[in-house]
Amino acid sequence: MSIKGFSELYEEWKILKEQQMKPQLFRTTTNVTRETFNYVVNNPGCVASDIVKHISSKGMNPSSASAILTACIKQNMIKREDGHYYALQKEYTPLKYQSKNTKPKVKKEPPVVKTAPRLSAEYIVEHIGIAEAKVLYRELKEIFENV
């Protein structure tokens, strides 16, 4: 083996080694979204059961198909008319991530602090019962007797 051949082999080995050293964050095993979209593009007017059968035949999770169809409709990639699906674009584009919590945040109003009513003799007479009035009378009588 010549030096040139050895250096080429060494460079290939370095590249492979670097690829093995990088952490793999995720591994794509299937692309059920792309497969679902392409089925609708290739079969305009198809129904959900046809799509589910196709996804199942490819060994993918059939329950994902209905969720993907809904997401594609929300992102205007596919439309549904009378239970039939039609593609609105020719090429697949990855779905945009949408948070599960899509409700708009409601600003909480600060609590309203109620001020205590001005205590007047008139207010007290209007707002207390007979039993409370008797207790109040005794308390006031005791206070004024000691003055």
C-alpha cells in the first residue's frame, strides 16, 4: 500500500470515528407524517380508513394517521370535504410544532379590595339583627357607665 492510499484510508477512518463520537439525539425510524401526506397527494379524495390501512401496511402506527391528518388540516396542507381528503400543496413540508396548550393566556385582574363601610349608627341599625343589637347595647352600656 502506498503512502497516498494509506493517507486516504486514514482520512476515511477519521471521518467515521468522528461520526461515531457525536451523540445521536434521535433516530428517525419512520416518517409517518410524510407517508400520510404523500398518500393523500397520490390518492385525491381518499377516506381516512384507506389512509389508516396504508399506514398499517407500511408497519407504522395507524392511530398516528388521524392525528397527522388533523395537524395537516390545521396547517393548510390538506383539506377535508365530505369525509374525503385532498392535498392543498404538491410537496411535503414538515409540520410545525404546536404546543398542546394553545389557549390564549388570560391576564388575571388584581383582586378588588373592598373597603370597609363607614360605621355609623344608621348603618349598624340597618345591618345587625336583634340578638346582636342586645349584645351591642350591653357592651355600650358597660362602656358608658365607666366613663
